[in-house]
Amino acid sequence: MSYLIEQRRNPYIIGRPIAEPNCFFGRDRLFEFITDNLLQGAQVILLHGQRRIGKSSVLAQIPRSVNLPQFAFVPLSLEGDSRKLIGEVVYELARDAVQQFDCLKGHMEIPTIEEFQRDPSLFLRQFIPNLRRELAVENVVLLLDEFDALYNRTVDQAAGNLFHFLQAGVYNYPHLYLIPVVGRQLDDLPAMLSLFREAPNQEVGLLDRQSAEQLVTVPAQGILEYDLEAIDAILELSAGHPYFTQVICFTLFTHARSENRWRVTRSDVRANVDRAIELGEGGLGWFWEGIPLPERVVFSAAAEVPRARQLQYPELSSLDFSEAEPLELLRECGVELTEPIRNGVINLVDWRFLRTTGSRSGMGVRRTSMPPSVATYRMSIELVRRWLVQRHPIRRELRELEDLDVKAKTLYETAKAARRRGTTPKIVGLLNEALRHNPNHFEALFELADSLIELREFPQALKHYRRAYLVDAVRVQDNYVEALYDYAEELHNLGENDEAIAQLEEAYAIEPNNAQVKRLLEQIRREEQFVERLKVLPITSMNGSYISSIAALSSDRSDLSSLQQNFKQLRAQVSAEAPKEVRHRALEHLNDLQEELFTQKKVNGLTLLYMYQWFRNHLPKSLVQAVTDFVDSVSATISHQNENEKQ
């Protein structure tokens, strides 16, 4: 029994077009569209759609599903022909066309490849009429798979000639019809339409609900049974995309066979999503590689928005999002929202990568400035969204934006090479110019912030560091914190303590364990407290007499003696350690203080405050600390005397 179970063939088809009629479901309206246009004489019918959506399978089914006796349908593929000469391409088309019909094998001769290379028009003038005669039909329809694979702007061979060759052919030979399919690159469709301006075109899109259910249940009928909720779960993931529906079902069949349990539940679907993603990598890759770079980044952000929103608003579990939410997430990652990025959501909707779902209340929307009701969108295929979150997280993929502008890359490389010889304003200019060409060249942003710090242009450097930190916190954290510290130190030396504290608090929030930042922050806060105490030291009363004076200390000679001793130590230290250029001025300040304290025997808080601030701005830290200690002792002595008087 187990042997028979292991031998049960998986009935779901992935990785090739479906040629078997009993394994193909839906597309009836598409075949009606083709039939009607052929009967009306449309010689070119253009089919388009996303990769793996089933275009090749549609072409394979046309000969059986379009019942027009006077038309012979010839399935052909142009894959791999973009670098071949036109003569070689039309020879292969003729050879492959004959191989499609058993009745022609060995009976119909075609010109040699050399003859086609000398005269490609033999395909239209000779081969097509001979094919019509041998098949006894009035019209020949070439079903051209991978038509856009031939379109290569960098190759001036078949790509530059076959399109125009076929365009001329359908106008000059009324019995030749073409049904090409495109979808490799999204921007190829306008090019195709420009060649065949009058051609009707139709999208090969997602399957309708009924056809998708048939694709799930019919291939494994009698073997595998699906709960209704399991079918719902499959289609919630695949949205009726035939390839992804088959991938999920293939995975579920394999799982059922390994478990020998032939009933599929919703929990089975949920448990096998990651395996399906692994199996479907070939088809999933196009959803990244097949779209332009700005839209890739927006697509990746859109995939992460539901999860990011749920972290912020746990009560919201919807997969819908507003147009602004992916852009806001990108902004939070340090991306500057250029016009191509701002247009990303709308382009993804136009290309069917996202679908409009209606509108919702502004409650829970990330940007508080939004109106009460906003248009909402959702990933067209949930399986693709989950794959993007796994394989292309926004934090990693946004770096691709650096490739958007060649001029920016050149300027950055020039500046980086020059900076090895030393940072100059000219290098800063080059980096600013690079960011002007591409505001999201993040390496230029990092380099610019570092360069500005070397030139001690702190405000500008920190502006760039703040954005760079959003892009790559690990990369810039050390330099960013060091810049904040150095700027705070400079501000402190200039006496701008409030602004210095703001810089240090920003650094502390990033690195709470940075001892250097913590020490300076605590020092400045102590100094601020000290200054506040000096401001409230008694100066004069309303009647002009001193509230406190050194003379009042005569009742306690020990206090006065201690204060005089402290002053002598301060003066000796200043004489020994003060720099020559400011030593004389420092000693003059001390003489003034000595006159006031010990000759006039009075205490003026403004005098103490002025002296302290001058010492802090002009003398080494050791002397600043010494004068701080002395002024502290004056303050403490006066406070002690006042307390004694109150008693």
C-alpha cells in the first residue's frame, strides 16, 4: 500500500505550458475575443500579461479552442533568438512550423538557412503560400511565444529587423496572421503597440473564481479532497494566478503523500506556504526583476506595510494600505521621495501588481495629516507579498536606488578617490552634486557626512548623519555619535550649554552606554546647576546694603581662614598651569576677586558668575574645575553663615 502511495504522480503542472486540454481551465472569453477578431480580419492580435500567468498555455490551447476551419494555427517560440540574424530566425520559424504537423514531416521542403540569409523575404513570398497549400487552408496564424524576448534595444540584429519584417508582411500578405504574446518586461508593451498600432490587444489575467476552483480540485479528483476553507485559503494566497495556484497545490499534494493524509484543511495550506514559496521561486523572481528600479523599492515597501502597521496598531490586521503608507515607510528608512518613487504605487496598480480595494477611515493610518477617508490598495497576489517580505526586505533593497543615475555614481567615485588625499570643500561640492543627481545615492550621503565632520561643519554634517542613520544605523552609528559629542563640546566651550545638552541627549539616546557622552552630559548639567546657584547668591538688598559679607564671617574665623587658603591654592595653580597668552588676564580676574572678597569683604554673585564663565571659556579643564571648586566653597560658606544667623 505504501509503495502505491509513493508512486502516486503529482497531477499539478508547474514549469511548462499546459498542452493537455483536460488540465486547462477557463479563458473562454479570451478565446471568444480571438475568434471574433480573426473573423473580422484582424491580422495581428496582441496578447499580454505577467510572466507565468499562462500566456504560453493559452497559445498551446488556441488550435483546440478556436474552431475556425479556414485557419491553421502554428505555435512557435522566439526564445533565444535576440542575437541571431534575421535569416537564421525565419529559417528556424519555417523549420519549426513544419514540425508542428505530422502530415508535413518529410513531405514539405523549405529553403536552406543560406537561402534565407540571402533573402529573408522567401519566408513570406514562398514558405507561407506553400504552407497554406499543403495544409489546404486559406489563412495561416503564427502563434509567436516569447515575442518580446526578441526585443533587445542593445542588439541591432534580429531585434532591429524581424518586427518590421513581420509588420510589413501582414500588410502585404493578407492570408498571414500573427498572435504574439508579450510580458517579459512591462515597458515592452508600448513598443509592440507602436509597431502594430491597429492591433486589438487583450490581457491574459487572473482566473475567475470558478476556473481557479476547478484548477485546484479537478486534477486531483478522486485522490485528494479539499475542505471549502482550504480552497478559500489557496485562492487567498494565489488570487487565481494559475502558476501560483498550481505551485501551492503541488506542494499540498506532496505533503499529503508524505503524510498519507488525503484531506486538505486550511491549517495544511498555512503550514505549507514557505514550501510553496521555495518551489515557486522561478515564477516569483519576475515580480522583482521585471519591473523598473523605483517601483521595485515601492513594491517591497508595500509588502511590508501591513506588518509594520500591525506593530504600531495591533488591532488592525487588514492587508490594505493607503497610497501614502509605503512612501512613509520609505521616508522612515531614509529614502528621499523623488518623483519616480512617488509615482510607484500608481504604476504598480496600472501593471496589476497592486489592486485598488476601495477606501477606509483615516483611523490607524500612519500619517496623521491624512484626510478622514483614503483610497486603499492591496498586493494582487498574497503569495508574492510574503515572498517579498522574505527575500526582498526593504532595508536591504533600498540600496539598489544608488544605481538610478550614472552621473551620480561617477561623481561619487571621483570624490571618494580624491578624499584619500585629504578632505577639501571641493570634495564636499562633488558629493553634494552627486546627491543632486541622485538624492538616494546613500554611499555619497555617508561620505558627505564624514567629510563635513572632518571640516568641522557640524550642523550640516549632523543633518546628513540623521538621514544616514535611518538608512543604515550600524554603518554610521559610531561616526554619528562622535560628531554629536564633538559638536556638543564645541558648543560647551562657546557657552551654549542648552544646545550642547541637546546634542548630547541625542547621542545618549543612540548609545546609552557611551561613558564619554554620559560624563560630558553630567558635567554640563552640573555646571548649569552651579550657574543657577550663582545667580541667586545674595547681592544687595533693597536699601543697598549687603545681605551677606565676608565681614560677617568674623564670628567664625575657621570659615574665613579656610576660604583664604582655598584662594591661595587657586592662585598658585593658575600661575603654574594657565597658558602664557591668557595667564596675565586670569591673574587680574583673581586680583579683582581678592579685592572684593578680602578687602571690601563682600560677596557679589555676578562677579563670581562672570569670573567662572571667563575661566571656562579660556582656560584648560583642570583650572575650570579649580575655580569651580573655589566658587563652590564661597557659596557653601555664605550658605553656612546664613544658616547660623537664622539660628
